[in-house]
Amino acid sequence: MKIAAQLQKQRQIHGLSQADLAEELHISRQSISKWENGTTLPSFSNVVAISDLFGISLDDLIKGDVQLMERLEKANRVNKVSKILLFGIAIAIVGDTLYQVIGISTNTLESWLVIPVLVSFFFMLKSVKWREFNKALTKPTIVWGAIWLGLILIPEIIDFVRGYTQGMNG
């Protein structure tokens, strides 16, 4: 059942007018009307508030509304990317602080990080839902991703070639 029909049904079961529900949610009556006629969708925070107000689970409230589910999933993707960036930066800051406090050499640090970097990268790749990921990629994302990866690999390739040639000459 679409959220529009579910919202109207729950509102009527609880004996609320659109104006009453709007007042409870601190929004306009027109917003409730737009949600019920399917013109717009409520935000996630409003969906949660409606669920709490009517005493029904989020699953019961939004199950079957594909459009709302897709919208909420898109909003959730952004949050997940933000979490990756924030946690990654936090780990880097903590690592840098430890690196400076302990006073280990860069070579030692790099040798210690090889295994955790490879393991975390492997598990990250293993956990990605590739079909969904592929659908989300745009042409600019692919171009910028390729540029980013190429720039990251330049020093690695230079080191590899230098090491190889020194090994062959040495």
C-alpha cells in the first residue's frame, strides 16, 4: 500500500483531520493533503514522526511504496558515504597522531599498514552490492574515479619500475 493511502487510513482510524495531523507534526495542512493525494512524499523525519504518532512500525507504514523506499535509500546512500569519509578522516588523524607521538619511521609505518590496508580493501570490495553500485555510476563519476585512481597509482608504478630495474642491474 502506498504511503498516501496508508497515511489517510491511519489518520481516519485515529479520528484526525488533515489540520489536526498537520498541527501534531508542526507542518501545514497543505503538506498533509499533498502527501495523501500523492503529489509529494513526506521526509524521513516526518515518516518517523507519523509512525510514532500512530503507533505503527515504519515497515507497516511504508511497505509497498516503491517510490518512497527508493527516495529513502538514496538519502541513506549519502549518509553512508559521509560516514565512510568521516570515519576515514578520523582514523587518519588518530594514526597520524600516534605516528608522531610514538616517533616511528615512515618506512616502518608503511610496512605495518600494508596488511590492514589490503584486508580492509578486500572486505570492502566483498561487501559492495555491485549491481546497485554500477547503476549509481554516472559518466563523470567514472572519469573522475579513473583520474583519481591513476594519480594514486603513479608513485606506486614509479617505485615498482625503479625497484625492478635496480634489481635487474644490481
